Amino acid sequence: GLCPALERKVELFIHGNSKDYLQHVKAYTNHPVILEEAERMKNCVDSKLTEEDKTHITNVIERIKASPSC
């Protein structure tokens, strides 16, 4: 499965708002380049992915979490 911190990050990245996602990232780094890139990527996801895309991503993650080999 996924470690809880990574699972939370993925959840926020796909389904959360930018503010909550960036707060989560800031808990692990204050490096301005990383924070800027995280914000850029989150904005891209929010503007490009459809709800169907997000559902597919979530389904893949659920299968990974359920896999006995992970």
C-alpha cells in the first residue's frame, strides 16, 4: 500500500484545493522552487483533468492499496 503521508498528498493533489495541497507540501519542505513547482502542477491538474480522469486515477490508487504485493 501507500504510506499515509503519500496517500494524503495524492488525495489532496487529485481532489483537494490548492491551499490545502500546498499546506501539506509545506509541512515537508519550505524550498521555494519546490513549492512553486507544486503550485504549478496542482494548477495544471485542476485545470486539465476532468472528473472522469480523477475517478480513473483514484481507482488505480485503490487497486495499488488493495494489492497484497504492495
